[in-house]
Amino acid sequence: MCGIYAVRGVDAGPKVLAGLQRLEYRGYDSWGVAVTNSDRLQLEKHVGRIGQVKALELPAGELAIGHTRWATHGGITEANAHPHLAASGAFAVVHNGVAENHQELKTELMATGYSFLSQTDTEVIVAMLEVSMVNLQQREISMSVFQTVMKKISGRNTVVLITKTGELWAFRAGSPLIIAKGEDVVVLSSDVVSASIETTSYAALDNQQLLRIDTEGQVSAFELETLEPLSLVFSEFDETAVAIGMEGFSDFMSKEIHEQGKVLHHVMDQEIGDWQQLRTYLKEADAVYTVAAGSASYAAGQLAFYLRQAGIFVTELKAYEAKSYQHFWNHKTVCIALSQSGETADTNEVVEWMKAAGATIISLVNMNGSTLQSLSNLRFGLQVGPEIGVASTKALTGMMAWARAVSLFMSEEEMVDIKNKVATFEQSLATWIESSDERLKIRKLAEEFRSTQQLFILGRGQLYYPALESALKLKEISYVHAEAFSGGELKHGVLALIEEGTPVLCLVTNDDEQANMNNSMSEIKARGGVVIGVSAQPNTIFDRWIEVPATLDFAAVASIIPAQLLTYELAQLKGLDADKPRNLAKSVTVK
């Protein structure tokens, strides 16, 4: 959530606007741009979407900064939108994160007579910089001013500012920040994908690091505490990993659903030595935890389930509820953390705690150069390509496929056989996704239940987490109150909610839980509920049947796709934006 984009180079203003448009997927409700022009800063700020804006009402300039804001402190107004301009007009600031001590700092500043124009914590940072300039008798932002203020801010924050004299300053403490270089252009951005259009190589600023670009365009990086100079290591962009075209689809969600039939095999493209190291870590650990948030937490739960089946005791942790486990982490602990972006604040915070306790960190991430990767002892790349739609589709199923591959490897299956299993499943999934018959069934279901306000999903065993993920998708995209339960939970209270016509999506596969699911579905039917079976095999209990590819190893992946398509079709019928659901952000970089 929130995005930063800054450019030093010709036509900086228009390039920043284009960069912000590429960052729209992160989630935001207001935006703004500042351009340095003739030794002064000019700002333009708006509430709402960027997409329809063709050009700024600002000069092009050679230094510009922009921001997409997802409201945390203060309402959705132009005054609260970034950038925030210093009272003196000397600099403009954008900020991702939360300055956790902003109330205390603001009280101190107001006591000195400082007057605030917005309700944001970001303006507190602006005020502190101005006051520090006065206290240190500096007429412009200097290293001593910038360091002093950044050290006073608590929490996970990334700050970037430009001065009217043509300098750029940046600080990272949590939220990601990429510096990228091209021919006669330097870009700072919140992610690799958005920066890749105008540049050829990039480096990620690490936590507690400062960056300065002077009036001549020279780039310098420093450690915050010591101001020790740093050497930034730049990498070339992987064109496949940063390609973000629509490729003929009307939106990213439909494109990314379809891509699941051709990208899952990439999760197997890891060094065999990394798989072997993973096996060693897990076998030698005293305790193993999986950690994630959102959709990734369901993949993490699935991984824990699979590993327990393989004889490894694993505890799954929701990142935002992990704190009570801190006393159990030590150097014999292994943490497997999953994140599409690698920047999920809840997850990274837990990983930092575990790392400080001596735990070994293993990560699965889709975005190169992420914070989570930098925290890890062993890194696995998801490699399914950029996921732009806010609701995860191909990244989630990629994680599920990787989870199954890990468990098969831990069960001593040969890697070549596992790769063949993934490739075979992927081919059958591609055929299924292109099937007009199944898509028509799902579209008719969407039409039938278009007005429903409540829908349930049941799964059990290996299909419990797919049920949870299916419910989340329906909530996120079509705004249906969907709830998922284990089939075993039905008689313990859920059955009270079933009445005539209640739709219940039932995930079933040919495993040792099938008989139990049959009993649950029969109880639903007996009370008038509509049983919608998601299964490779037909069943006389089903009122409606969505046939999925026949696979036992990857039944969890196959069972998720129908809910993705159902919620997409519901969104289309309701006129909703499937790529940008209300109130949500792609990369949740604040807690």
C-alpha cells in the first residue's frame, strides 16, 4: 500500500506520473506530484484514481517526486495527500509507513508554535526537518539534519524528499525502496516492476540506510547510525519477471487466472542444492514454523499440513498473531515465511524477531530485491511473474504448488519425478482453464447467486485451506459475505446458518476425507441448502457440479480456481473493478 516514485532526468514530471500509474495496483485513495522548477517546488495533488489523467498541470522539470497514498492518519483529502511541502518551500516530502511516535512529536512541535495544515503523521516529519534546520543553523537539508530527524522517527518508515535546489534525499526503515539507473535517468520506486520501464539496472536500499542524489546527479548511500559510506550493488532486470502487459485481456485478474496454466512449473526452477539445504534444515530443527499473512497464510497453512503428513511437526503462525510464541524461538528453530511481495509488514516483523532469536529463515517470495529475501538464510523465488491484481491468484497457487513439492521432496521422492508431476498437472490445468463448458457453468452460477449476500465454503483435510482462500476471494472481489469452515465444524454450530436456498461450495477430492464430506453435504441438503460440488468426480449429492482436473497431489490448487472465476464473474455482473477492490492494497507495508 502507498507508492513512491521519483525521477531525476529529462521530463521528470511526466515520468513520475507514468510511474505512479504503474504503482496503482498497490492500493491508494489520493495521489500527488512535486516538481523542481526554476529554484522552486510546484505541487499537484488529487483525490481518487490516476488512470484517467493524461498530463500534469506542472512543468516537466528535471527532478520530480510522486506518491500514491492509502489513508492511515487523516481522511482522504487533498490536504492529506502527499507530497507535503515545507512551510519555507525548501523541500517536499513523501512517506510510506507509520511514524509511531508522531503524536508525541506533534505535541512537542505545536508547543513551539508550529502550525499544521494536515492530519497526517508525514507532516510531522516535515516539521521536524524544518525545526532541525533552524536548530542546526542550516539553510538547506544537510546530512546532519536528515540523519538527526530520521533517527527520531519510530516504526517502519520510508521517507523521500526533493529540494528546490535540486537534491534528493531518501531513508528506508521497512517499506521498500528501489534505486534504478538508465541512460541519463535515475529512478527511486517502491518496487522493481514499476521502475523497470525507464531503467536497465537496480539496487535495493536496505533498512536503516540513507541515500543522497546531489545536484550533479551523483548517488551516495550511507548507514544511518554511523554515516559509513555504502557501495550499492546493481543488478540487471529480468525482463520476464517485470513484464506487466495486459496481453489482450481486459484486466489483470483474468490474465493472471489464465496464467496459472503456464507458470506453476517455474516454482520448481530452484537449485538442487537449495532443495537439499531445505531438507537438512527441516530435519535438524527442533521446531519448525510457517509464517505469513493474508492469502499467503493459507499457503503457509497448507505447507504445514503437507509437512506434518511427511512426518515433520510444523506449527503455522498467522503473522499478526505470532507474538505469544516468542519465548519458543532459538537457534534450533526454522521459520518458513511466504509472501508475494516480500514486503508484508506483519510477516517481516515476525521474521525479524525470529532472526534476532537465532532462528534460520527460509523464504518463498515472488519479488526480487525484497526485504524478506534480505532477511533470509535460504531464498526460494516463486517466479510466476508480476502479479498486479490486488487479490492474489497465480502467486497463491504457485505457493500451494511449491508447498506440495516440498512435502514430496521431504518424503524422499526424486526431484525429476516431482517436476514431472507439476508439469503434468499444469498441462491439465491449462486445458481446464480454457474449457468453455466449465467457464459457462461458473458464469451461470454467478448469475444464479448474483443477489446472494451469504455463501459458505466447506473443505476438509487437504482442502480446508483452499476453502479459506476461496472465501477470501469472494469477499475481496465480489463483496459477498463468504465464510469457510472445515466440514467437521458443520455440526458444531455452522448448521444453524443453513436454510432453504443457502449456497454452499463444497470442495471434495478422492481421499480419506471424502466419506466425511459426503456426510456433511447430505446434512446441508437435508436442510434445503444448495450443494455446489467442486470435484474431479461427480456425486449424486451435488445440486451443481464444477468439474476440476483429476489430481490427488495438487487437489488443493485445482480446488481454488473455481472460486477465483466465480468471484470474477460476480464482479463483472455487479460492475466492480476486479483488479482494485475497495479499501484493499496489494502490498501491505504497514501493520
